[in-house]
Amino acid sequence: MQVSHAARAAVASFDDPNLVSAAGLLPVMRLAEKAGLRSLADTWLSVPTDKGANAGLKVASIVAGMVAGADSIDDMALLRHGGMGKIFTACYAPSTLGSFLRSFTFGHVRQLDAVASRVLVNLAREAPIVSVPSDGGFVFVDVDDTIIEVHGHKKQGAGFGYSGVRGINALLATVSTSATAPVIVAQRLRKGASGSPRGAARIVADALKTITRLPGQKSPVLLRADSAYYGSATINAAMKAGAAVSITARQDPAVKRAISTIPEDAWTTIEYTDAIFDTTTGTWISKAEVAEVPFTAFTSRPKKDHTTGRLVVRRIPELNKKDLAHPTLFDTHRFHAFFTTSTLDTVTADQVHRRHAIIEQVNADLKHSALAHLPSGIFTANAAWLVLAVIAFNLTRAAATIADTILTKATTATIRRKLISIPARIASSGRRIQLHLPQSWPWETAWTAMFAHATGPPQS
């Protein structure tokens, strides 16, 4: 691409009152209205009147800014340009929205959590973001935390956690199926020095309760997590709610004893890194193998905490050779064990458990979007910002699902580039507004499908 001859002498002026830079916000925020975002916020939030007047409009404004790419309070100014006032009302100044967030207490954040869960349920009625598995398979709930790095010395709650990075800890729970990308079903902001399992049982209970309200949801649920969440509180919370678990087990003495009882002929070769499939024997040629052994977890705790299931173990040869005269089992192989109460066969259980890493993509997506920063020095304001970022993430995912199946699993940045950040010129005829969008827009069909759905009648 080369600058044209005519453009070399171009002049520029910011003087058109009928242009908008993100025309995709119109159908997306219509979708938010259908999901009840504003009305739910007005109903649930009890922020003091001097700061919380029109709470629903302010919540919707912050979510709209995040959908359009805002990752700080100052970025909310992108809602106040050109013709935005012609297609939206109550385009608040960033300072107003910042004051609103700073008025939140912990109780108000929990009220906003209730709004977020209900918006997700309503979005699931508008778009198949958590479709019921057609094969009768599991609905997967993944739990993980991530550190959001901060730099200000006055950030409440900032500290050095397990990662060695100074930040604040965000705990997330996502829900997905084999056919749908993850959406966030529960969230919590914690101090940076918090241990990973802190509050995990509560967020698991909240997530599983929300899933029961999803339309048509009758499929079995499987909770997946890494070894940080291998504890009786988290596992018992999941099982009490009727979910099976698949959680990485720490290599404590009890787990090592169980692994050592697995006979050599019980190991099955699996598809793994650099594996080759042998069509003659119908097996994988690989260095990785799996096996299982019955296991009762937490036997050192009171009997009511004992949990019976299986220990599924994956082993690969130890590549860091140790010069030992008498190598033990754990010197010759590296073992990865997870505790599960599912009925999946050994190989399938291992494959399913490894896909827990999908939640890392959600963490990265959020950090490249609204969670690039935690904008306030006040902890509860940042906690509210996290919940609003989650609503924006789920809303964007629902819009993409409606627009085009190809975009169903796209990142937020890709969805924003193709469906949200589209310039448009506003023309008025009588009381009707028409958006003039760029000719030959590559994703015109997808955008039109999203627009038609959002501006059409409610879904039954």
C-alpha cells in the first residue's frame, strides 16, 4: 500500500459532528439492553444517591467504553465524540464515571456480581454462548487466578504474590463446552499477596449456582483446576453442588504412594508432544503414558472430608538424567497426577483435564483489554472495574456468536476490530437515523447479522 498522490497534500480537521468511530457499539449496546444490563443495575445497586444516581446508565456507559477498547477511566472520553450523542443518551464524562466507581463498597461490588451473573444468563437466551452439549458431554467450569500488575505506590491491596510480581489478584471461573468458547461465570478481586485457594470454594459455589440458571442446562458439570485448588473445601463445594471434579493433585506422600502401586502393564501410551500414530497397531508411538488408580483424598483430615475417586497419572521419561547408583521411580520419570470423580475413561480424562489451560487464554484476553490496568487507587473501585470488565467480555462474546460462527472463538481484540471499531457517518431523515458504513467492509455480513438481531424483536 502506498499513499496516493492526492493524499500527499491532504489537510485534516476534527470538525464533523456526524461521525462516530465505533458504530458497532449501537447493536452491542442494544444487545446489552435486551440482556437487562441497565435495568438490573438499577434494581440491584444501592450506591448512595449523590454518586449513584442513574446507576444503570453509568454501568452501561463503562461497559460500552470497555467494549470499544477503554482500559482506563480517561479512555471513557471515547464515548463523547462526533455523533455519539445522536445515537446514545447520557454520555457521561470520565470524571463522573470515576466518582461513581470510587463510591463502591464491598457490598456494592457483590451487588454488581449479582448483576453480572443475571446478565450472563440473559445473554445465553439471546445467543448460544453456552450451548448444551449435543453428545451428552460435560459442561466445563475452569477456575484460575491471575496477577494484574500495578505500579502506583498508593494502590490499595497491591502486594507481591506467588508470581513475584507486584499486583492485585483476580480469581475467575469460566464456563465452556466442547463446542463453545469460555465465558466468565464468576469473578473476585483479591489482595496481591492472597494465596490462590483463598475464596475458591465460594466462587465455585457461585459459578455452579449460576450455571443451573442457564437456559436448557441439564448436562453434567466438570470442575477443572490446577494443584493450587487441590483442597477439601473447593472439591466439597463442587460435589455439594452436583459437579464432578478434575483437579491436579500435589505430589504429597499419599499421592506418591498411590503412584508407586500402579503395575507396569497398566500404562497406556497416549498422543502427546511428538507422538506418531501407528495405523498398523492402531496405537500411538509416544513417550507419554497414562494409568489410573483408586484413591481417597484428604485422609489426614476428618472423615467427613474424605473424598473417594481416582488418581489419573501421566508419566514421561525424566530427561534431566541423574547420576544415581540406584534410581527410584521418581528419578526415572516425571509424573503429573490429577484427582477426578468423573466417569471418563483414563485416556479421555487426561485429554479433558489438559484442556483446562483454556482459561489462560481468557486471562490473557482480559489483560489485553479492560484489565490492562486497574485504574483506581481504591480497592473496591478496582473490584467493580473487574466485574464490569467481565460483563464487557461476555457481551462481546455473545455479539460475536450472533454475528458469525467463525468469530465465536476469536479474541476480544479481533472481535473489536471487525465488529465494533467501524467508523460511520450519521444521517437523519425525519425521526429515523441511518448509519453510512464503509463500502466493501470485509465483515459486512457478520456485522449486519449482529445488527439485525440486536435491533429486532426479543428472542423467545
